[in-house]
Amino acid sequence: MSQVNALSSSRIAVLGYGSQGRAHALNLAESGLDVVVGVRKDGPSWQRAQADGLKVAEPAAAVRDADLVAVLTPDMVQPALYREAIEPNLKPGAVLLFAHGFNVHFKQISPRSDIDVVLVAPKGPGALVRSEYERGRGVPCLYAVHQDASGHAEQRARAYADGIGGGRALLIKTDFREETETDLFGEQAVLCGGASELVTKGFETLVEAGYQPEIAYYEVMHELKLIVDLFYEGGLARMLQFVSETAQYGDYVSGPRVVDAGVKARMKEVLRDIQDGTFARNWTAEYAAGLPNYQRLKQADLDHPIEQVGQKLRARMAWLQPEKSGAGSVSLKKAG
Ligand code: NAD
Ligand code: MG
């Protein structure tokens, strides 16, 4: 049942107009809620939000009139935004809402004690949150309460999730710790980190054994999409249903040799670094230092031979050309 009424007389400020910000602001407005987008006046988002028919204000001004402030800028800029634009302007008793728990859980932001602090995290990129809403459906959302000053924090979080369409699909209750730690683990061990290392190590193995890089690219990078699509649509069962018996047998006997107990033990180490704050400490220090290691490691990925051969091959696959801009790419919390 829709609880959007818990916010019906509230002004909602959406700070940031990127992947999530645009989808949330448009969906909330179309759900009949009073929305203002808070963005910098000289930035490109200002014009985009205005062209989309939304009220627009500078972040501090948007916060001043708001009963709920959704913080949808990149995670690493949120602490300064909170200090400078949000904390000094936020009404007593207002709601502060995040789409990822990182800054609150790792204490990069310590919210004022008189406000509600909640989380609503759609399990999908902003483009999907928007397109599903337009079709009368929604993307499942996690929601959580960190601080309940009003006694209505959970109801208000659920109302926001309903307003962006999540209630039409599924709302799953969590807490900031669980959302943050599982999100970081997934992107590090399996999605971004794990998958990219598996692919590049597989590519290197074939090329070092004398096989053509073009063929290695198809086998370990390109065809991964077919498998992942099957996982997405129907889990392991659907993948097993669509691959040959030979592929299945190879999966059963060789998969566990590659991703063995040692890999799982190191996954647990990665999780421990997330849980005890080591990762967050390293990452915030790296960001503060101007990203020297991040840039170097990123360049190494971009310089990997799989990238040269990939560029050449993708240019010959006509169906890949319209999405050159990355319009179909999923942003993973810039990592999630
Ligand atoms: P994004 O990078 O797509 O957009 C960020 C927006 O913030 C842009 O409009 C940018 O112009 C604006 N911005 C940047 N710096 C700013 C500043 N200093 N002051 C004001 N505005 C500024 O970000 P996103 O992917 O939408 O992520 C927003 C939040 O949503 C993050 O907390 C992220 O973890 C979370 N989240 C993202 C996804 C996803 O799939 N992208 C899913 C769930 C949760
Ligand atoms: Mg990598």
C-alpha cells in the first residue's frame, strides 16, 4: 500500500542531478510531491533539471525550505556538502536521506541529533528507476533508519521509496551497516574487482599460451555478457539450461579449481577490511590526497592489452555503436 501520504505536505530537496538524482526528482514530482532540485548554478545539471520542468535552486537555498533532503551527489563530495550547505540550513526535525550508507556508517558525516536520518537505495541505476516508473512499475529498494528523532522516520523513508516507485516492486528493510558493507563487498570482490580480474587473467592465460588476442577477447570478455544475462534473468538454473553439456561439465570440474577455497579466504579478508573500516580509511585518505594511486591503477587497467584489442573488435560490431556514450552502463555507486 502506498504510504506516499507521509510526505504529502512536505517539501523535498533533491541535491545532485545525476543518475539517481534525476530519476528520484522526476518520479517524486510525478507522484504528486513538492520537489526542488538543489544544484550549483553554473553547472550543467541546473539547465537539465529546469528543462525537465522541475524547480531548481542552489543547494543551500533548496535545503532551507525542505522537510526532507535527499543527498544524491557522489559519495566523496557529501561530507563537504553536508558541512557547508546542509547542516547550517536544515530545518529542525527534517529528514536527511541517503541512497548509500557509506558516509554515515563510516562517520564521515555525523548528522545533527534533531533530525531523522534514513536510507533509500534502489537496486538499480537511475535510468532504470526512471523508466520502470514511467511504465507504472518500480525498482526494488532497500530502506533503513539510522536516527529516528521524529518517531516517524521509517514511515517517511517508506513514503519516499513509494514516491520513487520502489513500493510498486519491493521494499526490503536493512540498516546502514548492512547496506554499506554488502554494497562495498559486492563491487570489490565480485562485480567490479572480481569480474575484471577474472577476465584479464583469463585473457593473459590464453595469450601467453600463444592464442590470438582477438579470439581470447571473444572467449573471456565479450561472451561474459551472455552468461551474466542468463544469471540476471533466471539465476544459475537458466545459465545451465542454455549452455551445452560440455560447458556444464567443464563448469563443474574446473570452476572450483580456479575460484577455490583460497579465493574465498581472501574474499573474507576483503570483507574484514570493509567491516573494520580499513577500506574506508584508505579510500578517504586516497581521495583527500588527490587520488594518486587511483589514477595510476586506473591507467594500468586502461593500458591492458585487452583494451587495445577490444577497441578494435568492438568497432566492427555495428550493434555496439549507438551506446558508445555508455548510456547503457550501470554505475555502481561509483563502485556499487
Ligand atoms: P552521479 O555521479 O550520477 O551524480 C552526482 C550529481 O551530483 C551530479 O548531478 C553532479 O553534478 C552533482 N554534484 C557533484 N558534485 C557536487 C557538489 N559538490 N555539489 C552539488 N552537486 C554536486 O551520482 P549517482 O550515481 O546518482 O550517485 C548518487 C548517490 O546515489 C550516491 O550516494 C550513490 O552511492 C548512490 N547510489 C547510486 C546508484 C547508481 O546506480 N548510480 C545506485 C544506488 C545508490
Ligand atoms: Mg581490476
